[in-house]
Amino acid sequence: MSDFVVSVNYKSWTREPHMGTSSQCCAQLPRCLVCGGQTAKRFSKAFRGSNISYFMCLTCHHLTAGETSENPVYGGGRYFEEVDTGWEGRNRRLLHFVRFITRLPGIRLFAGSAMLDFGCGIGRLVEDLNRAGFNAFGFEPFPESSVLPDRVFADWSQARRTIGQLSLVTCIEVLEHLRDPDKILDDISSVLISAGYLLISTEVYKRGTHKEDWYYLNPAAGHVSIFSERSLRALLRRHDFEAIFRINPSLWLYRRVASVPRSLVELGYFAVSQSRVKLGVRVNYRKRGENSSDDQSRLKLKA
């Protein structure tokens, strides 16, 4: 389960963005969390007897949720039972993709590479990665239980001391919960090797396509910061990450490029995968004959 659940401080919605922009905003409107640009009210969603507004940045189209008086309730596993009900299938797909990219020429990930699932929930993806032969750890600052699985940490300082430098960090359904995504990316950068990879999953807002009924506009799920493609790439570029592969509309592979710029191979990977996603062409990244334990169970039942 790869979700990073935070108790959001909604009072921080007027804070200056990390980059220190001097952009001015209209009175009573939040600044864009990514670029600091001016926003305008775009959507309104009912939440616990009140309406929560989402404000769109006029520059990068990022969506910022307005103030709300109550934080979403995540405790006792309710979030994963009632809100994020598709995490198991998503984890299976992530495992297949991680295996896939280790086989790609020009991608410096291998069986045994050190990895961290940032916001790992109960640590299911961590367990699956280790069973697949990787050296995987997890970080979950809001664990559901005081007894954590092996290799899963709730304290970031302890995690950093233990895991050392990593080749890959996965950040699955995390960024949309954060009022200060720059802080998390600073933490992630501190444990990645100089040319390390970051696998991000978050739905992207498409102006003109997504309307008021879009499921991702969900205050109950703690979705307070919803990225457009432009705002996501701008945020990652600020931390020296560039996209090298787009798996599907919500899943991206980035790499730190401060010391090693993107190669022609990586530029080609991104151009082809970006075009494929734009055209709506789906790809199954599972290797032939590669089944998960759940798939094998279903095959046995069919037999």
C-alpha cells in the first residue's frame, strides 16, 4: 500500500511558495503552491456541511484547495477501505513496471538496487519489492499500528541513518496531499544518489477535460494540491528532476540530472512514452510468464 497520508494544516494555505516568488494575488485567494502565481476559483466541493473551493493557478493550472475546518480522517485503516480502494491492483502494476525498467538499456537500475517507498502505508509494496530481489525499505510517518513491518520506518531521521543512499524512491499518491511539496522533495533528494530515480504517481488536472464531478477533487481524501502536467514538471525541475519515462497518465519516472544530464536514450524513452500516453495507447509491462501471487491464485481457482 503506497499512500502517504498526512494530517494537513489547512491554515497554511496562504504561505509563500518555496521558490520565494514575488507574484501578487488577489485578496482572499490562495497563491499557487507551485509557482506562486495568481489563482481564480474553479470548483467547489461539499465536505462535512460546508463547501471547499479549489483555486486554479492562471499560470501553471495547478489546483489548490481552500481552507477547511476539519482534517480528513485516516486512522484505523478507514482511508484504504473507504477512499483508496484500488491500492492492491496499483501495487501489482508498480512492481511489474519496476521490473520492466531494470531491463531497459540506459536505465541504471538493477536487481538488488536499494529503493525506498516514501509513504508506504502498511508496507505491502516494500515486501513485494524485496521478494522480487530488490533491497527495499519504506517510510510511513502516520502508520496505522505501532508495530511496523520489517524495513519500514516512521521516523525520517532513523530511516536516513539506516538506509544510506538509494537508487530509486517511489512516491505513490503522495503529492496531492501536501501543502509544501518542496519539503518532501528536499527529503527525497537527500537520500537519492546523484543520478537517482523518482517514480511518482498522481493524477494530473486537464483544463477543459476535468469538470466538477472529477473524482480526484476530493477533500475527504485530503486532496488539497492537484497538479497539472505543467505544474508537476515545474516542481520537479526545481529540484533537478527531469522526466525520462511516462508510464500512464498518472505515473512518471524522473531522474536527478544535476550531475548527469538526460542522455539521448532517455530523451527518446520520454518522447515515445509521452506520445503513447497522449494517444491513449496502453501497454502491459508484465513480462511473459510473470504472474503475481494473486494472479497465480486466480489461475488455480480457474483450473
